[in-house]
Amino acid sequence: MQRFLRRIGQLATACAVATLLASAPAAANPFDTFGYTSRAIAMGGGFTGAASSYEAAYYNPAGLARLSSPELGLGVLLWRPVLEVNGAVSPANRTRALIDAGLGTPIPLGRGLGNVLFLGVNLAFPGSTLYAIRESPPAEPRFPFLEDRNRRLVFNFAMAVRINRMFSLGAGLSLLPDVMGDVKVDLTESGAENSTSVDVRMHLSPNAGVLIEPIEGLAFGLVWRGANRTYLSIPVGVKAGEQLNDIDIRVLAFDYSTPHQIALGGAYRRARFEVAADLTYSLYRYFEQSSPTVHRYGADGEIVRTSAVGSRGLRDTWAVRLGGEYRVLEPWTVRAGFGWIQSPVPAQTGETNLLDGDRFTVSFGSGFDLAAIDGPPIRVDAHFAWTGMAANTDAKAAIMPENPGYPTIRGSGSVFSGGVTAKVRF
């Protein structure tokens, strides 16, 4: 009996390990929450028609065609959520960091061709880890868009071609990892089949854009960003020995999903100022939320039990972003911006407790160009932004006392962020 109870405990431990391993899928472009580079963030993120450096690899690949010389940049973003669930402080309220690096450059094609082809790449990763992934039970209260959206490694690549003075085309790819694994747990006396393997594969999503500049200083951009995500698939096999049946399960999940997006933007630039605005439509109807699905298989390989999360019923949304900058002195520029993002999350009347509301962002920033005072060709930009979420209270449609959101659940809060980007021109 003691030996049998010990095996039961081992089996429970193995299942717990498998469940923890289930918390490992991820995906999305990390710039969808806060933006990319301090200049763009300070101007509200409306950069579809204004991007002119390596940040165009995200905002609009066609904007790379504005590069006149190579640029290399390095930046850091700090953000701090201040979120509450039913009046209690959320455990997600921790300061995080994101580090990014980028390169944009014309590609010389030979004599007489001039600047026709352009390249842009950027890399972003969390300050303390390369990847942080957590899958949660479907009923756990969480802020899907304000908690840990930027805690993953992302690589973006894009190229642009200038057709003529007025028209440019661009396209690119965003690379994210898919996590495949295999876990075997042998609870027999020999334990000979214990093994774990992890296979990280590439998942690519496309981006494409156009830029039209009908007159000097005026530009219109249109960009499509493909949906992105990281997929998790981990089979777990438990060999329990003679007294217990073997267990075969498979954990499937997504995380950090980014929807298909279509953005239309415009910008107007003069010698001392620039203004820009964007209108973005996001197809959240296909959004995958971070809760694992678990299949259990029988002896002949058929699925005998499934623990799955139902459809979230997210809806498509609109977002408006606008901003501007003004050169106060030759080396010094000030910036400000505003953004409104419609929430895709419906009323949480069922099992799930996704907390979200329309979000409003106010941003400020400044830039200093050292070359304007006979220094090196380096520009340093800094920004500060505040994002507020409209408070929202939902009541459950059924009696479910075991649900943490019953009888009502209320989410509210904001996010403070700031950062610095330094760019050097060659």
C-alpha cells in the first residue's frame, strides 16, 4: 500500500510538471502595445505616413525609402502597470524593461541607380529574460493587453524599393518562435524512459506597405500587418507501471497573439515641424488568448477527454493616433501625441475574466541632435507616456460561486512608460 501511494504521489507530481510546462506559448510584435522608438511613441504612434528610419520595419516598410544614409540605433523602454481587480492591486504591477536595436540603410546597387533599394531590421527583447511565457486558467482575472505583452524576443526584417519620387513599396517579415516539445515521465522502478526535448521553430508573419508623397512634405501611407503568434505543442507521456494506466496528453496553446491590422496614415512635414495621424482597423475576431487546451488520449490514440477554453468572442476594433513635433532650436525638438484604442473584449458574463476597456494614451517627448552643434552625427530622443484604461464592471449571467469574477468583476488601471532611443548616422 505504501508503495502504491508513493506512485500516486509521483503521478500527481508528473501531472503538475506537465501542467507547468503548458505555460509556454508566445507571439506578437512587441511594438503593438507601446510603440517603437521614443520619437514615434512621443508623437502618439501615428507613424504609417511618418516613419523614416529603421522603425519603418514595423510601422510601414515603405518608409525605409526615406533613408539617405545608414542609421544604427539602440533604445530602452521601461513600463509600470498600475492595475486593480475589484479594488485589489493586481500582481502584474511590476516594472519591466524592453531593449531594442535597429539598423536601416540604403543598399548600393551600382553606378547611376542612386538610392533605390533599402533595408531595415530591428530586434527587441526583455531586459531580464529573452522570453517570458505564462499560460493561465481561463477564469483567472487578467488584463490581456496591459500585463506582459512585451516580454518576448522579436526580430523584424523589411525591405523597400523607391519606384519614383512620389511612390515607394515595402514588405517585411516578423519572426517569432514556435515551441514544440516532448516530455516522457517513467514512474516504474527503472525510470529508464524519462526524457524531455524542446524544439523551437520559426513562425513568420508578413507586413506590407505603400508610401505616396504627392508633393514635397506631404505623405500618405497604407500598411497591412499580418496576424502573429507563437504556438505551443507539448506531448506528455507518463508510464505508470503495472498498477496504474499510462497517461498520454498533449498541451496546445497560443500567447501574445497580434491580429491582422490595416493602417492608413498621413504626415505633413516642414522645416521646423511635422504632424502625423493614423487610423487602424484590427481584426480581433481571430485573436487567440493565452489559456492552454489539453487533450488526453486513450490506448488506441483517440482523444478521450479535452479541457479547452471556449471562444472569447472578441470583436474587431478601431484606433486613432495622432501627434506632432516642433523644432524649438536648431538641435532641440519637442513632441506630443494622443491615442485612442477601442477595446475588443466583450462583457465578461461567462467563465472568462478578461479585463479591458477603451484605452487612451497621452505622450510627450524631446529630441536633441548633436550634429546641429558641431557634434557627432547622433540624435538622442526621450519620451514619457501614460495609458489609461476606462474602468469596466461586468456581472455574470449565471450562478458560479467558484468563479473569481462572480457575481461581478471590475477592472481598472493605467500604465506609465518612458524610454530613450539613440541613433547614429553614417
